[in-house]
Amino acid sequence: MEGVNIAELVERLGSEEDAVRKMAVFKLQTNIGDPSFAEVFISEGGLTKLRYLTLHASGNTLAYSLTSLSRLLEVDKGWESINQDLIERVVELVVTHPLVNILRGAMSILVAVVSHPHTSASKTSQPDSFGFAALKPAIGIFPQFLEMLVTRLSSADHALCANALQLINSLMREAITNDSEAEWPKFIKRLQDLGVIKAVYALMQSTALQDLAQSILEFQGLEKVLLRKWRNVPLDLHKSDHRRALKCLHIASKPESVIEQFDNGDDSSNSKHRPDKWRRLGFESETPKWEFEETGYLGMMDLTHYVRNHGDSYQKVLLEQSTRPWEDRCPIARASLAVTALLYEHFEVDKSDPNDSKDYLALESRSGFDKVFKPLILQWPRLHIAGLQAFVRLWKATGAKREDFSKIVELTRVLIDVVIGPASRTKELKEVEDEMEEYQLPDLRKTQMEYLELTYEDTWGHHLRQVKDELNREAVQFVKEQRIRCLLQGAWFPNGLGYKAEAGPVTKQDLKRSVPSSYRFVRLSHNRRYLHYADFESQSSEEPELDVLNNKIDLSTVSSVVSNVSTTSPSSSTSTLTPNPSQPSSTTKITIHGYQYPSSVPSSPVHTRTNSGGKVMTSHSSHSRKEITLLTLYPQSHSLASEWLDGLLMLLNQQPITKETSKLIQLVSNYGLKIRLLNVRFDDPSFLGEEPEIPSREGLDEDYYYDVFGGA
């Protein structure tokens, strides 16, 4: 570094005056990060003096010395100064020293030591000078080291939190990578018992995420590595801890209470050798070991955690299921393993790589933190319990049987995707648990169908859109026929509205009590060419026949249908299939216009137009006569108005305009699509395999039915 005399600086580091040493090491920490400066510094003998200050200095001089040494190690220089004495000194500072500026440098040195490649150890006289093994002797002297390290995660100083978490990450990575199969689980469990998960979870939800982003993302990646490592550990009954875990499942179920019920007072039965010892707990067979092949020891850990922390619920479910027929019982053990597999898939544990965290984070802005950070993965055991309880609840709600197990698994998968998937970074775990507990089955079914539709959309794309267009055309024809059938059935309409004959002036209340002076019954003829109608003094319970309706309109003379019916139905309106006459509307009116033609003039072509008021009308060519009103109808409900307005328009080959009819068309089209999506056939191109043998119909008659749901 220009302007700095390195030889003079090294000389001042060995001065007897503390102020001189402090100023020298202060300048050193700002320049030592330059590799060329570091090489000259070491060649001038500065490393020995820096190491001496690290071991014996105090106050700011010690803080500057620690920072200088950590920056020297960052440029991969000065490793020859690292030995057990120095490591023990730094560990002691982490445990006992309260000053933040000293703790930062001390933790940075330990991070460098733990993360240093083992290949460099061959250059030193001590093979255990690097890695986690280098810290173990010092941790043995200061056993509270890990506890103090976790405590530093709650510090108000963000830089100190980042250094502490970085050191924890280095220790975890080193233990997972290089420790034996018997050692690393103990170390990880010790960290978890000290509360590292709770501390990092709080940091991940805090507003200080920007300063800690890299360290937190690395911890999240290591958590996935742990899950993957546990999953890859097969259940081995030759290991004592694996045997104890499996035995715990049996003992916690309190088999003696079930045995009393099972024996029914028969002393001759041998309770120690029950034929359904493991199947009673929800396993498929009496050899449960093979059912852990997919989830490994991770599945056992999740199941035993549920049993130990929710023993009463576990026993209650088993006792409740024992009273049901075998096919109706919810297999709690299999359900637990299924939920573990679902969570493993949801968090994409197999795709994680903590080494890519820097590159991944560089692509994300601060606004993308919710996408990168998933605090809920740190609460894996509680998510598993919530998922398992939801599985049992869905099993009961659907009345499922053993053959429906995969269907409940799929429902649980949808529930996890809906509740956990979109959960924000700051969402509380209790809210997630409550949502999983309260999510209703009909809503879950609806979401499942939407997912199914999206899946087919992604898979088939263009072909599915063609099917949708075809189904929409079929739905329009179906609704058209339904609307015309309403016209064929006929309906009563008030014929002119008056007011009650009472003395005095007409008030607002009188206007609201308007009553029809007579009634008009209108019906479409069977050949759908004429509209018959007649007026009556009162509305009878029986619908008049066509021969009673003296007046009729030839639909070929109709020029337009005009109405003030709203194109959007009111929020209180019911389905078009169930009219609600209790909601009369005195202002709703449908007017049918037409022309009277000379008998020698043929009917003109019909055209469509929309007026400035948004009303749809049909008209004939210009040589027609003046338009007159043929018939006026006053529907008593919005549903009735929708049926007759759209029915008349569709009868004249025009498009419907009311929202109720549009919703009905959409409903029919959607149901048709869902039915087709569920119609999976053996010749479906997405299913490979041999074509099944079609049974012969020889000797069969026509007395048969379609077993649509496969219940036979």
C-alpha cells in the first residue's frame, strides 16, 4: 500500500508503549486485506508480532489485532500462526468477553479456521489445526461455547449476529461433512436443544434480514441438507436408537388398553404375541421396516416426535379407529410417512444446494425475500403434526376407506400447497396451523379441481382449449333449449299495474303497494313458431292450455326485443332454474316489437343492433313498415325476466345478454370439462402400457348398468 512503511509498521507493533501498538495495528487492519501487502508484512516478521498481540493484548488493541488476523486469513495468508493456543484464546474471548468489536473479530477467525480446507493441514505440524476438529479441544475447556454462540444470535448488533450465524453454519457444515455417523447427529441435536432453530426463525422474520441475508440463506440450505441426510439414513433395527424409536411407537399406543378390549375377558389369548401388533398402529404389514424406505429415518423422527408430543391424541385416534371395521380405519403410521414425503417434496429438499446461495441471492432484490426465504421449513416438526392431523380430519370427513388412501394423500398435498405454499415470510406459524385445521373439504375439493384443470392445461394446452370451445358451444345449445323450454311451459305476468283504491292522496307507501289490474298468461307453441297469450282477471293455480289462449304472435314478424332488464343480476338473486317471485320489480319490462307485412311481401332478413342504452334488438330490412309494439311483459322477478328475455333472443338466434344466463352457460361448460378430465381411459397417450383385454359380450343381454364410480 502506497504511503505505508511496512517495516516501520512492523517495528511499531513490537513497541513497549500501548498507544504506539494500538495506532500501528489500527493502520494494519485497513491495509492487510491487500495480498501483496500481506506478503511483505509476513516477510518482514510482522505475523509473529500480530500473533503475540492477539494472545496478550486487551481493549481496542486486541480488537484491531483480531480484525487484522481475520482479514489476513481471508486472503489465505498467515495460516502458520494458527495453533491450539491461539484457537483456545479466541474461543475464550467468545465465551467470556462482552465487547462487540472484539467478538466480531474473534468469530471471524473461528469461521476461517473451521472453513479452511483440510488439505492445508498437511503443511503444518498439527494435523487437527483446521476444521471442527481444531475447535473440539477448546470447546472441551469452555463447554459453554456453543450456548454463548447461540445467545449471540439475539444481539442487537447485526454484524455480530451475522458472524455468529456464519460460525454456526461453518460448524454444522463441517460436522455433517466430516464427522462420523455417530457424532454429527449428537452435535446437531445439541445445537437444536440450545435453541438455534428458534433464534434463526426469529431472525428470518425480522426487519434486519438485509444485513443477515447471506448467513440466513446458508442456514436454510444446511437445514435442507440435514433433512436430506436424515432421509438417506435407512431404518436399521440393528442400531439401538432405531430399535428404541420403533418400540416407542408401540409402547406409547398403550397396547394393554386395546388388548383388554381385544381379549374380551379371554385369559387364554396371548397378549404378548398379537397378530396385528404393527398393523394396529397403521402399518401395512407386521414388518414396518420396509415401509420407511421412501422417507428413511426422517419418517421415523417425524412419527416419534408426534407420538411423544401428542401422546393423548395418538392414543385417542388409535382407540377410536380400533372400534371401526378394518377397511374403515385410518392408518396413522402410513399417514405420518405420507405427510413427511409431501413436505419433503413441497420444500424441494432434493434440489437444494447451500453452495449456490450466493449466486441465488445475487439474483434477488429485497422485494424478493419472500420468495427466497422459507422460515416454515425450520418448523418442520410442527408442520408435520399439522399435516398429519389434517390428514386424519379429511379421512373422517370423506368417510374414506383403505383403498382411498392415495386420494386423501392427494387432498393433503393440495392443502399443503394452498396453505404453506403462499405463506409470506412474516406469517406466524400459529396462523398456518389454524388454516390447515379449519380448511373446509368443499373448498379443498374446488381447489383440487382447479389444480387438475391447470395441470391438464399445461400438459395439453392447445387440445384442451379446443375441448373448451366445443364444450362452450354445447353449453350454449343446452341453455338455449332450457330457456326455450321455459317459454314452452309458459308463465304468468301482471297485465298493467294500478294502486289500491283507498281514499286520500297517493303516498310513497301506496306506490310500493302496487297491484296488477289483471294477469296475462303467455306460452310458446309446440312448433316454436307462435307466442300465444290471453288476459285473465286473476291468476289461477292451473296453467291454461293453448286452445284457451286466443291471441298469438307470429315470431317471424318480430323485429326486436327490447327490455330494461339489467345485464348483471342483483346479489340477492337466485339461480335461473329456481325463480324467486317474492322479489317483484314493477319497473322490469320486456317489449316485443314487430311489423305487419302485406301477404304478398315475404319476410325480410333479420339483423341485429345494439342501441345507445345497451339494449339488444333485432330488425328487418329497410323496406319494412313502421315498427309497432306486439306485446309487453312485466316479469315479477329477475330470474323470470332473464329466462324470457334470453329465451326470446335465443329463439331468434341472438346472443343472451343477462348475467344469470352467462353464469349458467359457464357452469355447464366447466362441469363438462371436469367430467372429461376425469374420464381417464386406457388409450390415453399419457399412460403407457399394454392395451387391456376387452371382455366378450357373448351370452349377455341388455339388462346391465354402467358402474361409473367403480363401486361394484
